[in-house]
Amino acid sequence: MNSKLLQASIVASLAGFLFGFDTIVISGAEQSIQNLWKDFTLFGTNDLFHGIVVVGSALWGTVIGAIFGAVPSDKLGRKKTLLFIGVFYTISALGSGLANDPWIFAVFRFIGGLGVGASTIAAPAFISEIAPQQKRGRLVASYQFNIVFGILVAFISNALFAKYVEVNAWRWMIGIEALPALIYTVMVTMIPESPRWLIGKKGDIEGAKNIFMKLHGDESAVKKEIDAILNVKEHEGKSETILNKKYLFPLSLAFFIAFFNQFSGINAILYYANRIFDEAGLAEQAGALGTVGLGITNFVFTLLGMFFIDKLGRKQLLYIGSVGYILSLLTVALCFYQGWTGMTVAIALFVYIGSHAIGQGAVIWVFISEIFPNHLRSSGQAFGSSVHWLLAAIIPSLVPVLFGCIGAGNVFLIFAIMMVLQLIWVAVFVPETKGKSLEELEESLSI
């Protein structure tokens, strides 16, 4: 693989590292923050204020970032958008780490959320648009790998600060993100712009050719790729949007993969892992199981997903993940119904995390970045990301309340039922995108 292609892909995918770190770092700090600001309430309950404002603020920022992230990605380009994302992460980490009020904390976490939402559009789009079709799955999946790597590092970082910092450990947990965010921001200045964006938005064919040559190094392959891009571009309407009837199928695919991703319960379980282990009678082991244990499992199975995504294909990984989801979630639900405590819950949750990592986790950002045409890729990804993050904001915010109202067993049963529906959807509707160029997919998926 060309070193410049690999370098550009890795740098862009590091937006995923910051995404993972920023999203999960709150899990180690949220209980300390809730105790610190326990007198602040919303609608009469501290749990609701904590869930919606303190924990949920970054997620609501992510929703806004996902909804509007297509605008800078299309207008300014993928590279400049990735650069602004790094700036947002840096400001968010420093501000929230120094905050002395929950509302100020929430504002800075919201800014970080804007970066997360925009990164789910710009980073996969950029990598998808520079990658050769045979390696696109693995390269775009490196974004998900970095999300998981960021989650693992956040878990370990939280554990170290909790152990060695006696006063205000949560501030260090949150604020340390500024360091990798600053490094990432500098590295983005060294990558090229997306050649497909240059052709589609600027008409800069020569500039795109030069970038493709640096990234791929094969003149005949580059000429063939540019000819295919120009051929498809000739048939694209200037006033088209993703709401045009002929794009209804890819739009529905983006909606349902994002919908099922969150109704698997993944963010809810990651954010409140320690509380779930507490409920299962594993309070003493909760820190190790809920942080390092789940983080390592997620990391290992994401690597497997990256390895197999271009070999088995996207659809096969979704099959594997769906079956694993169903079995593990039903097991956890049964444990809570029967009052079983101990390692059965922990093992089932490890299976659950592994199933997510090798299935939905490895596939979602790759799949959404492939199914929309070049001129609407950012808009299509914004739609899919918005659905994903809107649900990611709502579901985890309600988990503390739902556990109290209907019980943990019923919550896990609902997630299991949704994964049965996902399995049916994959079997009936999901096409295989492995080994096809973006232009071939555009022609086959448009009605």
C-alpha cells in the first residue's frame, strides 16, 4: 500500500480516536460530577438533570454537528473541516476540564460534541474518496478502529487518574484530551484534499489527478478512476438532493443502519457500564470489568472486523454481529429477571461488545460512506449520522430513569428484540458493497 495513502488515511482516522476518547471519557467522571453538583436539578430530579445536561450535552452537540457537518465538508472541503474538528476538541477538553459550574461544563462538552458529529461525516468521506476500492473497507474501518482505540485509552486513562490523583481526578480525566487533540490538529495540515471533492466542487481535474498519483502511484489506474468520476458527474443534476426519489433506497439504508446501531444499546451500555456491573452484584470488580475489560474486548474484535471487512464483506459481518447481539442481550436480560449475579453478566456483555465491534461497529461508517453518490456523500452521511447521534443522545440519557422505572431486564430485552429486527433487515434489504467502486455503487443503488 502506498505510504502517502496510508499516512493520509491514518491522520484522518485519528478524528475517530478523539471521537472515542471524548465520548467515553465521561463514563469515568460522571459519578464524581453528579456528586459534586448534586444540588443542580432540572424538572425536579437530579438524575434527569445529570443525564440530559451533564452527560447528554456532548451528545446533543454531536447531533447538531452531524446535522450541519455536511455544510463545511462541502463548502470548505474535507481537509479544512477535519482541521476545525481538531480545534473544537482542543477547546472542549480545556474548557470542560476547568469548568466550575455544570452549565459551563455542558457548554464546553457541547463544543466537543460538535467535533464528534462533524467527524462522522468528514473523516469517513475523506478516506472513502481517496481509497482504492479493494482496500476501501479496511481503510475507512480504521476510523472505527481509532474510535475503539480512543475508548480503550480513555478507559485506561480514567483508571490511572482515579487511582493516582486524589483531588479532582475527573478534571484530569476530561482535560487530558487537549494533548492528542492538539497533535491531531497539526497533523491534519499535512494531508491533501479529497480529489473527488476537488473534481465535484471545484472542477479541479488536474489537482485531483496529482493527488491521486501521489496516493496511488499508478497512472493508468488514476486515469481510469478520474474518467469514471467524470462520467458519473455528467449525469448528476446540479439541483439534486438526497431527498430525490432515486436516492430513496440509499437513504433508507443509512437510516436503518444508524437506527439499529443505537437500538442495540451500545452507547447506553458503554456509558453506564459501571452501573450495570453494580446492578449485577459486581461492584468491586466494576472498574476493571467496565473499563479495561470491555475496552480490550472492543479493541480486539474491531481489529478482527477490519481484517474481515474486505474479505467476508459488510453484509456477512452484520449477520455475525446480529446473532451475537441477540444471544448476549437475551442472556443479560435473563440474568436480571432471575436475579443471577456474578460473572455470567460480565461474560455476556463481553460477547455483546465483541459482536458489536465485529459487526455494526466495523461496518456502519464504511457502509454510509459508500452508498451515496459523490456529489451528495456529505449530505447522505449527515443524514445517517444525524439519525445515529439523535438516538445516541436520547437513549443513554434515559437509561438511569428506565433502569429505575422498568428494570434492567426489560431494558436489555427491548434491545434484544430490536436486534432480531436488524437481522431480518440485513437479510432482506442490505446489499453487499465489497469490491465495488464508489461510482459503480452509485449506479446500482440509485432507483
